[in-house]
Amino acid sequence: MPRPLTELPLAQAKEITWLLTDVDDTLTWDGTLPAETLQALNQLKNVGIKVIAVTGACAGWCDQIAKLWPVHGVIGENGAFWMQKNETGFRTHSLIPMEQMREQQKKLLKLLSSVLRDYPGIEFANDQPFRFCDVAINLGQDREPVNADMAARLLHSIRSLTLEGQQVHATQSSIHINVWIGDHNKRYSSERYLKDHTDFDRLTLNNISYIGDSLNDESMFAWLPVTFGVSNITPLLEKLGARPSYITNANGGYGFAELAARLVKARQR
């Protein structure tokens, strides 16, 4: 089981130079972005720790994060693309051509519409029109949360689907079921991003860490040797095959701020 964040050795914390982070209910809490989160992101940047948001959030939300928040970049829709703003301008990189991605999404929407007929009251996310690749089904964003057993049955049904011979992929976050076609996921695209923006061969996995809150973060917990969960991940720990190494005391963005404070302290020693 994860250890308390207070047990993270400062020497180990000092090795972390890239912090990858989920967004919903990891940087946010109760549907808002706490002031503590934004302050923490700035503090991390000031001590040289580069933050990459790795999220299931829609392209529209990722555009705003990449342009306005103090982050190195944003990997969106569970790895379908990344966005980055720097001194040369703003860039969106997709793993397959955007036209192909949007065409697959249209077909997936049609397929999932038929599935949702068996789940009255469950609908696509309100931000679906702002997505490039995936289809998001709303389990708890600006609505009463869907019963956990019903959400699990829906997730199982979706994972049994194929579309034109391709397996349909789905993962569950704290607010959505995200569904897509393609081999990308958070881990795959995070590694691709780092190889594209760093001298990756000179990094060790001890230089890279991740913090998250949900089932769709499992691939990241399995990949990296030192990872973190915010406190609100606690009810899900038994469902995770790979768990975070450490856990914060507070939920969401407040827990992220706890982690940031410990990493900053380690860098300033």
C-alpha cells in the first residue's frame, strides 16, 4: 500500500526533474482549480521542475491549459495528442493525422450511441464537441454520480466492442469513461513526449514522476518507480493492480500542493 508523502526521502525527491500529473481531481477539486494549485505549479517551475499535464480532458480544455498555465505541455485525451506553447509559438502534435482521428471518432460516437440506449440517464459529456479523438461518457461531471456498479457494467460492455476490426479501448476517470480507437495511452504518449523534448537517454526513471487519482492512472503507476496519489484515490486502491508509491494527506489540488511543497523543499536544500 502507498506510504504517506511525509515519508518520501528528500534525497529521492530531489532527483525528480519532470513531474507528470493528471488534471481532474488531481489538480482540481470539487470542479474548481484551487489557488494553491496554481501557486504550486509556479513554485515548481521556479525551481526547475517541469510539469506536464497528462489528462483525459478534451482538446478545448488542453488548449487553455497549455496556453495559460505554467506547464511545459499538455498530453490530452489519454494520449491522443499533445499541445505545447513556447517561445516559437503554439503547436499541436497528434499521433495519427487529425482527419483520420476525427473520422474514427464519428464512427465511435455512432457505435456508442447504440450502447447507451441500454443505460437510461447516462449521456455523452458536455464537452464532447471540443474533443479531437475520444468519446467521453459522463459519470460525474456536473451531475449526480452514476452508480458504481452501473458504471462498471458499462465500462465492461464498451471494452468488449470492436470497430472495423479494431479493439475499442476504454478507461474510467473520476468523472468520465473515455473511449477511443488506437494504441495510445497515458504512458505511451508520455514517453513519446519526453523523447521529443528531452535528451531522453540521459534521464533515468528516477528523474520522472507522476501524480494521479483514478483508475486511468494505473499505467503510469506501473511505469515509474516513484509515483504519487492524492488522498481521494484511497477508495480505489484495492481495484488497482499498480498503486502509487506515496499518498498525500489532502484531496485533489490541495494534495498536489503538498507534493509540490516537498519537491521544492528538496530542491532548495
